[in-house]
Amino acid sequence: GIQVEQSPPDLILQEGANSTLRCNFSDSVNNLQWFHQNPWGQLINLFYIPSGTKQNGRLSATTVATERYSLLYISSSQTTDSGVYFCAVERNTGFQKLVFGTGTRLLVSP
Amino acid sequence: DVKVTQSSRYLVKRTGEKVFLECVQDMDHENMFWYRQDPGLGLRLIYFSYDVKMKEKGDIPEGYSVSREKKERFSLILESASTNQTSMYLCASSFFRPSNQPQHFGDGTRLSIL
């Protein structure tokens, strides 16, 4: 089946720093989503981005489907950005079945 | 805003019990999904449903069943709970058409089987 790899697995930042999270996937996919799981376990949609670039405030994402990777950029990080960031890809089998990566755990310290 | 509600945030059950996890969504979504999340493994799909009374196995269906009697409600059933089913369970929903729709998640249920 399709493999989804995220890097780095862990990241520690000082507040105000910028970072880039990467998601590689092993096969062509229909779509890709980025999620943020906060310390309370809630999974929040960040981006739905099968290709191209999107921006939402301090966050932006780029997916290059032909090269099978996606990047999530966090600028001017804040302590509330802490948590786990997941990339999930939708297989080409219909029914929107997602395969998740194992996540990047981010800690932003004041 | 989409609201996906899971009936319990925390649940403690005993080995061998029949356990029901409930999920309700208020956006008239056709698709509903159950995932479990374990450290180092990310989220894995257990079952999904694309219509009332329709269900499809995901990647790890063993030991679980599901029920979808109404469009807004999707139940996950642990037929005979075992300790290896201790996990975080997350429900999600989305529109079936058009196909490029994001999934929206509930807050999760942390289930402990003793």
C-alpha cells in the first residue's frame, strides 16, 4: 500500500522562529490534507491541498504532486502552534480513504 | 462550521465487554469514518460508510464492527473488548460528492480496556 513519511519526527523551536515540515508519499494520490492535533487531542484541518500552494495567516502549504511531496511552512511560530502535525493522503480507490503519516511533533517554547 | 460529536471523551471498560462508541455529525455528510490512533503509528482506518446501512472495511477491521442506521450517526462496536484495543478513537465525516472534500474530525474518545 501507499507509504506516507513525515520529517522531522520531532522539532523544538523558540517562539518567533520559522519552520518547514515535509511529507513524502510513495504513489500518486487524489488529495492531501494537513492537520494539527493540539495537546488536547483535537484534530484540526489546516489545508486541503492536492496541488499548488495555499496560505492561511502564518501557515502555508505547497504540494508538488508530480514529485510526491508536500511542505507545510510555519512562520513566526507561537506557543499555541505546539502539537502534532499530520499529513494524510487520499488513495486512488475512491471513497476518500486517507492514509496518515506518523506525524511531526512540534514544541514551541516561549 | 461542521460539528462532529463523539459521545464520550474518556471511557474505561473491562476485557470481554461489548463497547459502543457513538459519533454524530450535523452537516448531512454521506461519508463517515472511524480511525484509531496509537503512538508512533499515526491514524489508521478501521471502517467507513458512504451511505445509510452501507459499510466498508478499512485497514484494521479485526475485532470491530459498525452500524449506520441513520445518516447522521455512525457507531463503532467492540464485540468483545481486549486490552490491545486500548487507544484513541476518532470519528470523521465528509461529503461524498464532489469527491474533493476534506474530512472533519470529532474530538476523539480515549478508551481504556482493563
